[in-house]
Amino acid sequence: MNKIEELKSVIGKDVSENRSPTCRAKLIKVNKKTCTFEVVKSPYRSGDESRIGERYLVPISWAWNAFFF
């Protein structure tokens, strides 16, 4: 499997994600070079919870590292 295929297998799951203001995000979509994440509430009540629901992009390799490295 390549990185894109692996990431498509975890769409809808949340993960610790350093670029999220709560340090937690859900994978929404896998594009050709980026992935779309949505900010979700952290179980540790960290960060800016007012930004829950916002979406942002990260490079494929960063998203893959969050889930599989």
C-alpha cells in the first residue's frame, strides 16, 4: 500500500495532530498532495476549543506520520 491508500483507510478517524489548535483532529479527505483535517475536542482538554470544527490542510507525509509513524 502507498501513503494515499493507507490514509484513505483511516478517513473519519481522529488522531493527535500537532497543527490542530486542540492537538487533536479528524481526517476528512485525502487529496493528491494534501489531507483535510477537522479540529476536534481533545480528551485532555487542551488548546483553543473555540476552534473545534475548523478545517485545515497538511501535506500527505505529515498526515501519514500522524497515523502510522
